[in-house]
Amino acid sequence: TNLSKNFRTDIESLFSFNLPKVVSHLKSVDGTQKFLFDVSGFTVEAVAIPSDDRLTLCVSSEVGCNMACKFCYTCKQKLMRRLTADEIVGQFFQVEKLLTADQRITNIVFMGMGEPLDNCEAVFKSIDIIHEPFGRNFSRKKVTVSTSGLVPEMWRIAEAKTRLAFEEGQTLMQRRLKSKLTVPCPRRARGVQREPATQVFQRAKAPDCGFAHRRVPRATLALQQAIVRHLPVRTR
């Protein structure tokens, strides 16, 4: 080596190559695997979900969450802290190590604990690392970033050339049911405010954009044409 002895001693305190510790690894009969990681005293989850031709890894971006989506258990613990890029990448590499020889992660979705767009710097840095040849040379088209609707940051997904998954739950008919929305965030930025954000994906030629509407009890469900008009999106 051409590194000095002193530098080799100091480098141990400057860098860490440790992956998040696996606290629990559960396997289901359908092949789904659930991983619980320790990150500086907190725990986050990642899930490997198999299907016919793919193995999708669902990773976490935060410990807890600030979004208060009523259908999500994570919001009950509130936001404790945001994960760093290395902790997000560490979930990928740790799961990869624990898979069998015939298994390979084909897709990544940021749909675990936390709101990805509430931790933009770390999330998109982690995507860059995994995408780079010195990382895993992972295709950006195989990465999906989910959001509850943080409109001011949605352009970041298009810029990163990844896929978007957007979910909302709302009633269009009864004002009194607005308090029962499952995803409160879009209530602060809906309709005409959301449309320019989604159009970014068309201009940036992002690979895909999907919208999912969650049914609210006793409410009429309908697509808002202002959201999807003139956009090549999928809805479910």
C-alpha cells in the first residue's frame, strides 16, 4: 500500500463499512421475507417480496413518520429520525447477502417506514449509489419512490429518472368526510397545485407515474381529472 501508517490508523475513525445489524429475519410460506434492522438504537424494516419474474425489495427511509396517514402503523410512533444514505443502501446490501444463491433483487420500492420525500437528500443519494457502476449498477427504471403527496418535492423523482407511486384517499362529495382522509398531506396541496408537479414527469420523460386512490368508507370515489389529464399514468 502507498498509504502511510498514520493514515491507515486514522481511516478506521473516518469510515465505517458496517452494514445495519439484522435483529430479526422472518420468512413466510409464500416466499416473502421480512428483515428488522438496528440503526443506532432504532429499528426499521425491509421486506423482500417475490413474484413470478421478480424479487422486489421494499426499503425504509425514516424511523417513524410525520405524515399521519391513518391506514399506516408507522405514523403511530411519529418521526424519530431520518435515515442516512448509507443506512438505506445498507438495507439493500444486507438483504442481498442473506438471499439464497438463486435469488436476486430485481426491483426496489421506497414504500417502507417513512415518507421518502421528507428525506430527499438521503433517499436520492442512496439511489445514486446503488445505480452507479461502483455500487450495483442498478437500473433507475427498476426503482420506485412512493409518496403521500409532498408536491414541492415530487420533481426530484422525475429528475432522478425513477418511477413514482402516488397514493391518495379522499371524498369528493361530502365535506364532513374530509376529516376522515387516510392521507392528510394531499389535502394541503390538491387539484390545481398538484397538476404542475405531475407534469414534470412528462417533461422530464420519467419512466412511469402511477396513482392509487384509497377508498374511504361511505364516500364516493372518483379520479380527479386535473391530476391525470394529458399524463401517461396508470391508476388503480
